[in-house]
Amino acid sequence: MEKQIVLLPGDGIGSEVIQSARQVLDAITERFNHTFTYHTHDIGGVAIDQQGTPLPQDTVRACEQADAVLLGAVGGPKWDNNPSHLRPEKGLLGIRKSLGLFANLRPIKGFPQLLHSSPLKHEVVDGSDLLIVRELTGGLYFGKPSERSHDGNSVVDTLAYERHEIERIVDNAFKSAQLRRKHLTSVDKANVLESSKLWREVVEEKKADYPDVTVEHQLVDAAAMKLITAPTDFDVIVTENMFGDILSDEASVLTGSLGMLPSASLRDDGVGLYEPVHGSAPDIAGKGVANPLAMILSTAMMLRHSFHLEKEANIVEEAVQQVLQDGYHTGDLDVKNGQLVGTKEMTRRVLEHV
Ligand code: ATP
Ligand code: MG
């Protein structure tokens, strides 16, 4: 298989972990005889420093021509006082927008070796393995009007969705469920919100196209509670933009470490941007101690969702699991009796299993 991949290392530990991702992909291409071609471009703070903008035109053009994009991280204290158009985060929001990525996928998996890192009881989080599919381009964050009155005492935000926007994210979630345990929980507030009523209607209509997937509806308040009392009840959750924003941060505490969480932002032709959930971690940047596993797991998502290489994706995920099982861990992971390693050594251990 031949694919064009754009690498956007970005800032801080982004460039360190993206090297790990590249090495893992090299091992996969060698083993399976794929040809992946890489194009590296600037984004975020480095792009501001080098080219005076967080999102240079050549970066946008390269991403538009790519089959998939891997992003490290953007941001850091160096640019915190910049005017808003020169903020590194603008680069990330901009690239998501110009690629039209409407589906944000965040898998959350509780690795047995990392149960100590979770603030929740072991018996509750043990075995949790869920995927949150969040709508990324509509809803309350983008609805117009969103404004304040002249006297400053009255405000309005708008939660707007078009049927087609709901259909495409729901389709994506059903397809994701088919690759997993085939259970979909649609989260809404249909007892109150008109947008949620349409959301629920669409899910009910789409059900017929995916007869192998079981469907359940939950109100967002109940879902928020169940996520921490019974996380193992979930397989795939699909929800609108703001609910997804809140629930995915809530769910991320199940695993106990930011350094383990991958994410994907997709559109329906399979093009996607893959990045770790964590940021640029300026406090540890350049020290060679960053956990590369979130970035490596993001490449597994790329293999699965953009290239449909399910077997290769599984191999990468199993390699990560194996390394944890062997007791190797970076400083961010709370592991008893294991061996503490840095970014390069951790990556080497993963490569051994790929
Ligand atoms: P951003 O605004 O870019 O999301 P942030 O300050 O919210 O940044 P991170 O940059 O992710 O969050 O860092 C939060 C904390 O987690 C820091 O102490 C950082 O060192 C740690 N951390 C984040 N990612 C990793 C990683 N891959 N390996 C080790 N530690 C990490
Ligand atoms: Mg953050």
C-alpha cells in the first residue's frame, strides 16, 4: 500500500514523540511491504518563529494533499503573551478547519499495569475500554448568534445542527462500533433540547443500516455519572460537540495518564489528523523523558481509520500492551516494580514487538 503522510512535529515534546511514531511506522512498512512517504512541515510555535505564522500556507497545502497527518503538539510558554493571531493553538484549529475534520475519536483504555495511576477504584476501572466519538464542527461552539447585548446584561449562544451534520457523525460512530464490541451509546439531552431530539431521531433511523450494532440512548447527566461508576458498560459513545468535549476529558482520568491517550480527527473520505491528547509538556521538553505511547497509539489509529490496516493497527497496540506488561514505563506512569525508561528506550522496546 502506498500512502502520503504529513508529519507536523510542532513544539516541545511534539518533535520527540513524532520521531518515535516514525520509527514504529518504518518497522510496520518494512514488515508488511507498504510504502509510506513522509513530508515534514512546521506548525504552531516553531512555525511562528520560522515563518511568522502558526499555520504556513505550504503546511496547509501539504496536509490537503496527504492521506493522513500526524501531529506532535503545539504551544508553550514562549508564545503565551503573543497576540491571538500569533498563538500556536491557532495553527491546530486552523488545520482542523481547512481539512474539514468533523469527527473526533478518543479511545480510552485502562491498561491493567496502570491501575495505580487512576484516581478511581481498581475494580471499577479494570477492563474499561471505550471510544468517544465527538462531533467537532457544529453545536454550541460554532452556532450564531453568539453575543452579548449592548448593555452587557444579556447573552446568547446558539446550539445549531443540520440533519446532515448529525447523520455523518452518527454513521462514523456506527462504523467505529462495528470494528469494536458493536455497542453504541448515543448521549444527548433529549428531554430538554430540540437539537437532541433530532439527534435521537437520526440515531434511530440509522440503526437499520447497522443491524449488528446494539443501540442505547443516555441523557448526558446520567452518562457523566456512569462514566465513573460503571465505565466498563460502554463501548462506543457518540455525542455532540460540547457534551463530547466535557465527557472526553472526564473519561481521560480513567486511565490515569495523559501520556497514554491517542486521538483522531476525521472526515468521511478517511483523511484524518492523528495526535496525542497531551500537549507540548514544556516542563519536560528536550529531556528525552516524554512518554511516546500516546503518539504511537495515534499511529495505530491512523493505520486503522485512514488506511484500513486493522491487522497492522492491532500489532502496534499489542506491542504497547506488551511493553507495559514487561514493566517498562516512563516517569509519568505510576508503575510498581517496573523499569523506568526514557523516550528512546521505550520506543525501542515497542519496536522489538513490532
Ligand atoms: P496544552 O495546553 O498544550 O494542552 P497542558 O499544559 O494542558 O498543555 P500538557 O502539555 O499535556 O498539558 O502537560 C500536562 C502535564 O502532563 C505536564 O506536567 C507534562 O509534563 C505531563 N505530560 C504530558 N504529556 C506527557 C507525556 N507524553 N509524557 C510525560 N509527561 C507528559
Ligand atoms: Mg491542555
